[in-house]
Amino acid sequence: MSRTRATTTPDRSAVRSLLRLWPYVRPVRVRLFAAAFVAVLASCTGLVIPLVLKWMVDGPVADRDTGGVWLGAFWLLLLGFAEALLFGMRRWLVARPLSHVEAEMRAELYARLQRLPVAFHDRWPSGQLLSRATADLGLVRMFLAFPLTFLLVNSVTIVLGVAIMLFQDWTLGLVILGPAVPVVVMCVLFEHRYAVVARRAQDQVGDLTTVVEESVLGIRIIKGFGRHRTQARAFRELSGTLRGTELRKARLLATIWAVIVTLPELAIGAALVLGVVQVADGELSAGTLVAFLSTALALRWPVDSIGFLLAMSQEAATATERYFEVMDEAPEEPGGHAGSAESAGRAGSADGDHRSDDEPRCDGSPRPDDSSRSDDSSRSGRSPRSDGGPRSHGGLRFDGVTFRYPDASPDSPPTLDGVDLHIRSGESLALVGATGSGKTTLTALVPRLHEVTAGRITLDGEDITALSREELRARVAVAFEEPTLFSASVGENVLMGAADSAGAVELDRALGVAQAEFVHALPQGVETQVGEQGLSLSGGQRQRLALARAVVGQPRFLVLDDPLSALDVHTEAAVEAALRQVLADTTALIVAHRPSTVLLADRVALLSGGRITAVGTHHELLRTNAEYAHLMSGENSADRPEAHVGARFAEQEADRR
């Protein structure tokens, strides 16, 4: 189960974090500045009201001037209306631009997620990313709409209000200013403590989101194994942890509010008593006392709001940090970098096509001769190349390829260790190996879903690192072992593997190759929505659609990771027959676990311990390699000597044919 990824560092600065929002705010800065100016003007308008009250009390009220009282009431009504109108204008000014800022930030985050390498997505729980794109950006928008403006507005209001009170009576003003120092100290302490708790809460929201998402996607497993109580218990534990963190936030907020509200109220009470005494002694006019107290009461909201404005600002700062944790990750480079030091270092001692196909294999056995290859080609239903030209400089080549996962222990052996393999142009090669031998990892290196640690991979003699990722992935099509479909129509899912200009003709051809004509029997045919993850379809149907997506663009290079594992025998035979026509014009690497899939290929490579230990035709390896024969037989080698496995299985294959 996922846990929080990060905590707030001691030297964290909320201001520094929030300043990173400026590039997104800059395009709408005029309206934001205008909104802040309007809000300050509205606040200043409110501070004029106590002055009108002073004039009314010391003038018309004292003189019993009814007309003057009505005039003062009119001005009070006018000022109140102006204040409300200005605050409404502020909201209108910020609503549209801030929704645009939020949308732009969300779009950039999504675009960055598409460009980040697979290794990043392997490390990060999806719920954490989802919470950053939704809840965190909502907090940022709320900060820009409210706390950002009112921290400025309230500061200006407090300064002007204090100045007015000091101007009215400096002794009462000093009484009001008495709590300022303890309030400031408490705000500083609150800010640091609340930042840590706010970050913890937001990370825990991401953990909770991950659990919910995994439970929804895995609902069939949960129900199938009757684990709903276990999942509910795990959810309650995480929810309880989040609840405790939220209560901690509430306690901190209650503490700062208690201080911020209580101390100024005590100061206002003390000023009231002292002011009444001064009025009774004739040292202060009643109007001045009313104006002073009205100004002090007008400052209650700006002072009381400091607590939750700081809280919202801290939450926005931690949300901004979480947002930029993703944005600061290095994306995949869109372009190639041929000739760079990195590319040269990866090449190592692999200096192009320095090894011909006539050189010995890495296991010491000779290369298969042309006759054996022709024999295998005839069996698989494919014809050998008739151009007569050499093919050693084309196709797909792995030269000394070594790969270690970024998060692997430095002491652990690499997943792939010095892989040398050449798939000639127009040839298909089956990759066979035990579970965990690195087959899927090797196929993921071709479209650069992962970067090789050492060595290099070339397509038709060109280093894949010299190609832009867009060009590379236009040349190479992949079908993964686990077929992934999106919440879109069948046609949209398949045509993801083709150019934008592809249409119904290419779609029908690909569906035919994959034997996926079942889609025409769906309620809306190829326009039928397959649902999230394609779970409304069977495993075999999803796999056939994934295969159709791989071949729809007629790629020059095809990488298939056990593409037929979920098909029944009859469907598999039909797909293989159609797939042979595709493979005749494609350079293909096919991960295979069954003899029927192996027979699609011209040659077979055995991957063992992260290295290619044998290369040859299917029948050659059955006769000469006990490990390969054992993998193809599916029998337990402990039941009989390995020396007889290859011969016996070869005999069975011959009898079957």
C-alpha cells in the first residue's frame, strides 16, 4: 500500500514556493492587480464609515438636527452600497482569469506526465498524481482568488485603521496596539507548525486516493477473493490517519484563532473602559469614542481572518510544492542526440555493425546455415528473402546492451548483461526465456520506454538515441503482454497505433489481422465504448484489439510481447495465419512462451540470466539446447535427465508434423 512520498523540509519558504506560480499568473496580472486595487478601495471605503458616525454624533445628534441625521444616514447607506459593489467587482475580476490559470496548470501537468519516463510512473502511485491534478490545484486557485488578495487588503486596512485610531486618540490607539507583538509571535510559530501538518495531510489524501482507485480497478479481484472487509479495514486505517492529521490542523487553527480573537477583544474592552472614563472627564468627545470603537470593530475581521488566511496560504504553498515535484522531474528528451557524449558512452565498444551474422554466437555454437533457415521458413509459412543482398547492415541490432533499473541495488546483477542480437531486415525473431529472464525489459528498450545502461540499439544501422522519440515510435509498434484499452470507442483504441490520416480501411485491415471481427457484433460496432481499462471485454478480445493497434500503422519494426497468450487454440491459429502476412514485410521481435508462437518466427533467441545464450531455428535449438527444449516442453526437468529432454521433444514435434 502506498505511503506519503515527501515531507516539508525545515528550510522551506512558503513565499519562495508561492512565487513559482508567477509564470502562470503573469498573463492575467492586470486583472489580478485591478482586483486587488478594487478590494483595497472597498476596504478603505469601509473605514470612512466611522468618520461619518463621528460627524453625526458630534454634530446632528448633539445638536438634535433631524435633517443632519438623515443626511448622515444617506451617506452611510451610500458608502455601504459602494463597499458591496466594489467587493462584487473584485470577485468578477478574478473569477475568469483564475479558472484559466487552474486549467493551464492542470493541462501542463497532464502534458508533463505524458512526457515523463516510464521509470517515473513505476515509482509514483497514481493516486498521488491524481490528487496533485485535482485537489492541490483547487487549493492553488483558492489561494489566488482569496488569501493572496486579502492578505494585502487586510494589511492595508489594519495599517490605515490603526493610523486613524492613533489620529483620533493616541492613548487609546496604544491600548489597541498592545496585543500586536504576541499575535505576531503566535502567527510565526503557527505558520511553521501548520506547514508540516498541511503537507502531511495532502500526502495522505494522495494515499487515500490511490487506495480508492486501486479498489475500483481491482473490484473483480476483491470480490472474487472475498477481500472486501480487508480492503475496507485498510481504507478505514488510512482514513483514520488522515482524520487524525486533519484534527491536528484544526487544533492548530483553533489555537491561533483563540489568540488572535481573544487578545484584540480584550484590548477593545480596555479601550472602551478607558474611553468612557475620558468622555466622562470631558477629555474626549462622544463622537470620537464612537468613531474610535467603530474603527476598532471594523478591524476585527481583518485581524480575525489572519489565522485562516495563513492556513490557506500554507496549504497552497504545500500544494504548489507538490505540483512542482512533478513538474521538476526531467522529461524524456523529444529529440535525438547523435554524436553526444552520452550516446558515445552507451555505444561503448559497439562500433556499429562490426559483427557479421557468420560470426559465432555468444554460446559458442555456429550460426545456422541458409538451408536450415530456409527449411524453418517454409514450415512457418514465410518465404526467405529473394533479393539476394546482404542484410547484416539492416534490421534491429542489440550491441552489448546492458540494463539495470534505476532503483535497483548497486550490488545486484543487471537485468540485462551484454546482450548481442541481430534481427535482420524483414526477419522475425522469437525471444524465449524463463520467467524473469528479462524478455519484457528487452522489448521495452526498443521504443525507449527505458534507456539502456550500456551498449546501444540500432534500427537499420541508426542508433535509436539519434532519433527523436516521435520518429522512433513511428517506426516501432508494440503490443504489450498486458493489453491496455482506454475509455473510448473500439475504433479510437485501435487507430491510436496509426497516423492521424488513417481511417476505416486501415481499421478493417488491422481487425482482420487480429481476428477481431467480433467488434462488428457489438451494439455500436467499432463505435462501441469499451469502458475503463476495457474490462467490458474478455481477456482474449482485449489482446486482439491490442494486436490490431500494433499492426494498424503497418510499422517497419514490430515488437510483440507474448501477443497471443490469452487466445484459445482455434483463434490463435487464425491470428497466426493472418499475422504471418504482416510479418513477411516487417522486422519483428516476438516474445514467445509456446511453440505455436515460436513457429511464427524465422529464428529463435534464448535469453537466460540476462544474456543471449543461443540463437538458431526452433528445430535446431530443440536438438541442441536442453534449456530451450525444457522451456518448450513445459515439463519438470527433475522428472527425467535434461540430456533427453531435447531429443524427446524434437521427436514429438516431428511426429506431430
